[in-house]
Amino acid sequence: MNVLVINCGSSSLKFQLIDSDSEQVLAKGLCERIGIDGSRIVYQPAGGEKITTESPMPTHKQAIQMVLDSLTDSKNGVIASLEEVGAVGHRVVHGGEKYASSVVLDDTVLEAIEECNDLAPLHNPANLIGIRACQELMPDTPMVGVFDTAFHQTMPEKAYIYGLPYRYYTDYKVRKYGFHGTSHSFVSKRTAEFLGKDINQMKIIVCHLGNGASISAVCNGKSIDTSMGLTPLEGLVMGTRSGDIDPSIMEFLAKKEGLDIEGVMNVLNKESGVYGISGLSSDFRDLEAGAKEGNKRAILARKVFNYRVAKYIGSYIAAMNGVDAIAFTAGLGENDSAVRADICSYFGYMGIALDEEANSCRGEDKVISTADSKVTVCVIPTNEELAIARETLALVSK
Ligand code: ADP
């Protein structure tokens, strides 16, 4: 069966058509600037060149129509008609406490997702718009929602309750949820599989290090803690997000800089992280180039990022009372050997040792620790689209 995977943001939409039998990507692409002047679709059939088409997309419905037209196009399409799309899997950012796993989308589920809009005001409304537009254009095709938060719903209370008045949890559901769940789930499973071990008897720490970055502690296949919180702002120092800070800094900055709460949040989400520290870029490749030229703040930004990751790994070793494997994934985790080496250097006392040559790998499943390292460290590329396609197939073939 072919599964169309849709990841719909407020002004962009990423898609992949995956043949779930072979797990091959048939075509993929991106609609950009939806609702804004200059909207365009970049479409790439497997083995073919990228094709960019500028076309007005005032709403998400037009964007999805463009996606469907591209997939069925007589010249560059990969399917003859939409009947060859067996199901659609939608990435949904926030499922609140209601969804601990993926679910077939119907009106009741859409209402429940809408109830979570408060918790993810930038993402959930956009996800819903994408789902509704797809339903209008493909009314008879089953659709599944795959939630970023679902995998972390196994966290125990002690991990997800904040040190705040308890009624904020009961009244407003203020608690840690965690994100990147599809990736943490995929990578932890793949790590066990790749190492030939039973995930139900493993303690794994997954480091999803991209522009958005988070870490999870996966004990016997279940997430028991993760670094992102009520929103993706908590935890690691990221591309432009601050991660953990003293909450009093918010008041301090508001007074010093004359900012209101939106202004402060904007600083913490968009002007902080390695971008804020370096003043140069949120992209680690730029920081590496800067560091090579002796840019002190670029060097500092990388150090601060790595140190925070190491501290989280240390805390999750405590949370699980040990660790069998540490898996690096996402843009940085898969590609940046210097980041991996620096992070692992904090754990020499535990007998973690990297094999320098193995660690020079990029984007492939690989053990990068030495044979006598006490903990196995590996690179495991994430594939959120494939994970969504698998979840979708599992639910619609029931
Ligand atoms: P997101 O999905 O959160 O936008 P990604 O997982 O794509 O983020 O990761 C983006 C980060 O990964 C950037 O900082 C980028 O510099 C880094 N990155 C991506 N590819 C490479 C590479 N080949 N070498 C080093 N860093 C890379």
C-alpha cells in the first residue's frame, strides 16, 4: 500500500509518498510560503531531479491539491491516480494526555486535537488545517494522526510533574509532555534491532540533535524521561531556543529591555541558543567554519551545546540507574563527529570510548564506540516519515 505522509506547518507542508511494502520513498517534496506571496512547490520523484513550480497557494487546500497533482502528473508523477494512495499519515505535534499512540482520524479525534491547541498554538492549528484540507480532497481515504508527544506518555509522574502548584496540572494540564516522540521511538527500536538486542531489556539514551534538539531515556522500550517539556523550549540549548534557563531571567529581561511576555518568549525561542551565543548562525556548519577562523563565540556556542547534552546524558544515566547504549541522531547527531566526540569525552570515567575512525561516519547505522567501551555508542539515522508510514499502515490494516 502507498502511504502519503504529511507534515503540515503554518506556511509550509512537507510530504513523502512511501510504498509501505518495500518502504521505499516514491516521491517527496515541500510546499513553501503557503498563504504568502511567492508560494512554490518543490517536488522530487525517486531517482529524479527536483522540480520547482511557482504557483499561488492561498490556502493549505491548494497546497495539498498541488501535491496530489504532482504525484499523479502524467510526466513526473509516480502514481496513475489517487486510488493508489491507500492511506494518509499526518504528523500532529501535540496529543496532550489523550493520545499515547497513533489513532485513526475521525471527527471526535479532530475535536480532541483542537482541545490541545492551547498547548501547541503554533503547530496544532496548522496540523488540523492540513488534515481537514486532505479530508476534503480525499474523502474516502483513511487518515491517521501520529503525535510527537505520544511516545513520551509512558513517563512516570515524578518525571512529568513540575515543581509548581499542583492545580496548574489538574486545571490546565501543565506538565512535561516531550516532543520528537516519533524519532525517539524509531531510533530506540532501531538501536536495539541494529545491536541485535531485545529492546525490552535495554537502557537506551537517544540524542536527537538537530536544529530542534531533545534527549530521551528509553528503558525497556518505554520513554521514562525526556528533555523537552510543556513546549519544545525546555531542555537542551538548540539552534535558536535557549533550553533550560533560570525562570527569573524572564522578568529581569522584560524590565531591562522593556519587553512584554511575547517579546521575551520571542527572544527565548528565536534569538537564543547557539545563534544567540555566537551571534553568527543557528547552523552548526557555520559555527564550525567560524570556529576554524578563530571566532571565540562560535567556539563557545558549540561548547555550551555539547556540555548541556552531556549533563542530560548524565542525568538520564542516573534516572535509569545505568545505560547500555547511547544513540545519536538527526542533522547534527548523524553528521557531526566533533560534537559526538566532545559529548562522549565527558564519560571517560564510565569507560565510554569512541573509535575515532568509526566516529568519522555520516548518516549511517554504525557503532562508533570501541570494542571494549563499557557502553555502546552508535549513530542511528532517524526517519520520522517512515515511522509515520509504518504507524499508519498498522492502524489502517487492522
Ligand atoms: P531540524 O529537523 O530540527 O530542522 P536537522 O535535524 O535537519 O534539524 O538538523 C539541523 C542541524 O544539523 C544544523 O545545525 C546543521 O548544521 C546540522 N547538520 C546537517 N547536516 C550536517 C552535516 N552534513 N554536517 C554537519 N552538520 C550538519
